[in-house]
Amino acid sequence: MSESNRDTPSDLRSTSSAENRRSRGAIAAFVGDYRYKTRQFSRNANLYVIHVIGMDMIHGSFNVLLNLYLLAVGYDIAFIGTRLMVGFIARAATALPAGLISDRIGRKASFILGDGIGAVIGLIVINSSSEMILLTTPVFASFFGNMHHTAEPAFMAENSKPAERVHLFAVAGSFRTMSAMAGALIAGTIPALFADDIGIVAAYRYAVYGGLALWALSLIPALMLRSQESEERPELQFESAPDPGGGRFSIYRMFSGVTHWRRISYFVLTSAIIAAGFGMIAPMFNVVFHSDQGHIHASEGQVGIVFASAEMTLAVATIFVPLLAARMLKVDAIVLTRLLSIPFVVAMGVLPFLFNEGMLLLVLSGASYVGRVGIFRLTSPLDDAFNMGVLDAKERATNTGLEMAVGGAVSAVAIWFGSRMLDGGDFTTPFFVMASAIGISSLIYWRVFRPLEISESGAAGVREPSPALAD
């Protein structure tokens, strides 16, 4: 029999059947491993996952409504940009002190103070139209927001073993995005249903109240968190740590736990480049969709649906992050997804030139936004897991604080320029700046951290990490 006739139809069916069985076996193994890893979560980790469900509800509402509320009470895009700039400057100025306080008082206290006072500030903002209040509240919101965001990744790292860390970050990230999705739907639905009866401003406020109610419930599991008794408790080490500076909040104490300065410097550099690009336009995506000065002219309900769709897509995709991590290096996966988001960012800038105005523009722009969020943020859990994994316990919060400080500073400059462009009718240039920043940052991240991950994983026969990181 000739070579070409050896594969009979029955042989092909057998081969196909075997491949299908292997594929089903791989999926079953993935699901089984996922269930096993999540069942091993500590009590604190499970409580934290429950906490983020309610916590991010208010964040989802605010992301949709706050800028639209400011437009509704009579402020222009330039004022919104100024307010965001004040917040970014405050974020930069308070990031390191917030990180130090988080290390001293513990992660649990940082969660509760950061979330609780932040929500109260949100309640004040949504009930005010005073320029002075609207320009001063971002300062306090940034400080307490920094307390929460500095503690969050460090807490998750301290409450998980390296083998389960990716799963914890993925599960928490998925629940967080689903919660934000629900908040976005609340923010879009309530104004659409009740604006004619109670007025658009009052409808905005009631939508935020709904998110605040669920946030209050999320404090219950947060209060039930126990102090972590593992060796990775930086706050326990402050009492005995020497302090040549002699001051309770000296610079020495702030940085005494840092041993990987070069790694941290590259984390800060790459995140700062991303922040510069995102600061140009990302905080004002709802303005891009809704503003009369733009091209899309979406209603509040349509904006809510777009934002909720993005969060839903991300929530579903995030569940499969551990599968991606099992098939690729973390750094490769992070860089690949970031680069794949660039076409969606560029599309949002050029679509108005192709379709001018109308429903088609709204649908395509919304799809581009959903694609950008779903792809770019897909590997955020991997990013957090990698960053926390290559840093020591005592320097994790410091790294996060430095990233927020530098990122806040460059974002403040970027949002000033970006908001002025939008106010002048330029809804294109900020998107190209954002796309360029994603590309540059991703290439630096890949070049620097890929060798480090290969070395840390103990791969045989692979070159040593870059000298810049061999500290």
C-alpha cells in the first residue's frame, strides 16, 4: 500500500477522537486544578474576595457617572481635567506616606480606612456643586485611595502561597470586574429610568447611593479579616528595626526594607510610561462617549452599557488567566495582551473620521472600548502576581507606593494636556499618545523582565537575567 493510502477514514476518525479526548482531558485537568487551588484559599483570602464584590460596586458607578454629573451641574471639560489633575498630584504626593502607613498599621486597617473614608468622600462629592469642595475632595480621596491600593496587592501576596497566587489574583480580579460591571449598569440604568421624573442630577445621585449601599455591606467581611500570622508581616518588623534617622516617619524607615532597587526602578519606569499615555484620555472615556463636543453623543444608559460590557468581558476572561499563565511565561502573556490592545486604542481615535456621527459610530467605538479593556487588563492579575513574586515582603508596598507616586505625577501633566485637547475638540491625538505609550512600555517590560522570570523559574540552559536586575 502506498504512503498516501495508509491513513484510512477510520484511522483519521481514531486520530481525531484521540485528539478530542486529549483536549477534553486538558480542560478537565485545568478545571480540576482550578477548583483545588481555590479551595486551598485561606480564610482571609476568601473574605477578601467577598469584600471586593461590594467594594468595587461604588467604583463602577463612579467611573460612569462622576464626570457626567459634573457636566450636568454646569462645569466644562477643562474643569473636569483640572479636578483630575489635582487628584493625580495628590496621589503622587501621598502615595509613599500611604504605603508607609499601610506597612505600619497592617493591611486590614488600610482596607477599612481607605474604603470607608473614600466612600464618605464620594458621598460628599455627588451631593455638591461647589467648586471649592469639588477641587479639594480629590486630595483626601487620593490619600485614602492610596492606602487601599497600596495594601491590596501586598495583602493578596501575603495571603497566598506562590503556587496559588495567580489563582487568587485571577479570582479576585474577576469578582472585582463583575462588581464594577454591576455598578456601571446601575449608573446607566437609574438615570435613564428616572431622569424625567426627578431630574438628571438627582438621578445621578440616586445611582451612586445604590453603589454606596452595597459598599457598606462589603465592610462586613473586611471587618472579619484576621491579622496575618505568617512571616510576611512588615508591620511587625517596624518595632525592632533600627532607625539612624531618629524619626518615626524618617526616610530611612520608608526605604529600609528595599533590597531590589533596580527591579523596582524598572517597575516604576514602565508603569509611569503607561500612566502618561492613559492619563491623556482614560479618565475621561465617559466624556468622550457623552460630551456634546465629541462625535458619539451617547446617553447615560448607553455609556453604562458600554462600560458594563467591558467589565463583563474582562470578568469572564480573567477566570482563564491561570490557563494562560500555564502555557506562557507571565511576562510574555502580559506584553502580548498589552500589544494586542493597541489596535483598539487607535480605532477609537480614527473611527470618528470614518463614520462621523450616528449609531454605527457608537457601536464600533463601544466595541473598541470593550476590546481595549478586555485585552489590556486581562493579564493584570499576572502583572500583580509577577511583581509581588519577585519582590520581598518588606518592599512590596514601597514598590506600589512609588509606582503610584510617579504615575500620579506624570498623569497629572498628561490629563492637563489631554483635557485641553478634548475641550478644544481634538478627540484623536490623545488616543495616539496612549497607543504609543503602551507600545514603548511593553517593549521595555519584555526586554528587562523576561530574563528575570526565566532565571527565577530555574529554567536550565537559559541565559542569566539582565545585569540591570541582578541585584
